[in-house]
Amino acid sequence: MMTAERYEICISGSGGQGIITAAIILAEAAGVYDGKHVCQTQSYGPEARGGASKAEVVISNNVIDYPKAMKPDILLALNQASCNTYFSDLKPQGLLVVDATLVDRIPTSRVVSIPFTDMARKQVGKALAANIVALGAVGYLSQVVSLKSLEAALMAKVPEGTQNMNLKALRAGIKAAEKVDLNTLPRSISREEEEL
């Protein structure tokens, strides 16, 4: 499943979008349930409300010597501000995953654009579940965590009484990602795109 020694995922958005919750669930799926080495960090401050904040998950089969993402393999951007702020951190072969509902200016052709917020609203009944829809998509696209472990970590983390809604959200994201053919995307981000 995981070939790289170290796989880095950056989940970004604004305060209130549940990016830290999504990162914690992803980290627990990889660490607690899949038995991999994992580090999860986050950065948010006065910019969190409406601006850009991020949470990072580093996953490895070996001991992790540095806990923060240096050049993410996947950047999930749940709003335009986070896409603009963190895109330049993405590694050249990295994959940008955006919420098509809230991100319309996309700086690269190596992108998967899925309307997470719209899907959460229509398929789950709560726009707030967009982070879990996105988590399902990122879990599937990254191939570094088993989907069974992702479900188990989700069920252990979400509040009592919201399990079915969250499971529905996670599975909606996985289903949307299954339709994506990564082979049709460019192999890497171009130099011009990196400079944006």
C-alpha cells in the first residue's frame, strides 16, 4: 500500500471547517489502527477565522525524525485562502485536492476538484460534514491508510449519535474519489504553476 518512506498530508481550510478533527482521525487511522509511525501537527492563530490554517499528518513505515510536513504529497484545500497560502509548499509530484464548492481559482492542472461542501449539504444533510467527506476522498486518493482503519478511527472519534451521519459522509467522499483517474493528471506540477 505505502511505498514511500515518508508520506505527508496537509489538510487546510479556515477555523470551524474541522480540519484538525480530520487530521486527528487520519493520524489515528494510520497509527492506532494500521500500526504505522505517525506525527500530527497543526498551526492556527488569529488567521484561523475565515483565513488559512492547516493541520499536517506525516505517515511512515519507519521512525519519523522530523514531525512537520516539509513538502506535502497531498494538499487538501477546503477554501480559497488555504489553497492560495499553502499551494507553494506542495512537492512537484504532489496532488492538490480542493473543495470545488469553495475553491474556484486553481493554480495547477495536477488537481482533484470535488464539491465536498455541496455533497455534505445534499447527501448528508449538513454542510459541516464537508471535512469528513474530504477525509474520505483524501484517504482513498493517498492509499497510505486502509479505509477500514479510517472508518474505525472515525467511529471512535465522533460524538455519540453522529456516527451514521459521519460514516455516510466518509463513504460519500470515498465514492467520489473512486471516480477519479489519477493517470489522466500531469505527472508533476510545472515550474510556472510552482511559482504561482
